[in-house]
Amino acid sequence: MFDLNQERDLLVIQMKSHKHPSYCSFIEEEPDGKPWYFDIKHYLKGKEYPKGASKNDKRMLRTFVTKFLLSGDVLYKRNHNMMLLICVNAKEAELF
């Protein structure tokens, strides 16, 4: 933290919004019909682990979810440069 003079030192944060995705990875339809990010989103909502998850799976999930952000019902993944990428399922990926 640092002191700011509101009349002189106020920082401006510039934000950009893109209509089209920057890139899409190949996404396959899951056999159970749930999106690839289902367990991540479920954990972020209620801190509940998938059924039958081992101790190692639980630890890996806790580590992995730190790269994701849940805003309402939309899941985002933080990129290496802190850009937020929307997580989509196979059907949504086909639309792009």
C-alpha cells in the first residue's frame, strides 16, 4: 500500500473487451455430459470435492482452482498475464 494524493496521483486503469476469443483449444464432449470445468466450478461454489476423490486429487484440485475465478455463474481462468479467459463447454466452443 502507498499514499495517494487524490487530486494529483490518481492512477487510471485501462480495460479492454474483445468480442471474439483470443484463442480456443480443442474441446471434446465429455462422456458424462458435464463440461470439462464442472468439478472446478462445483468446488468454487460450495467447497465440495467430487465423489470418490482421493486425498491427492483433493490437494491437486485445491491447487488448481487458484487459477480460476467464479463471477456469478461464469467461470474464468486467469492467464499468465492476469487476463481473464471465459471457460466454455464443447457446444459453446463450436459457436466461435
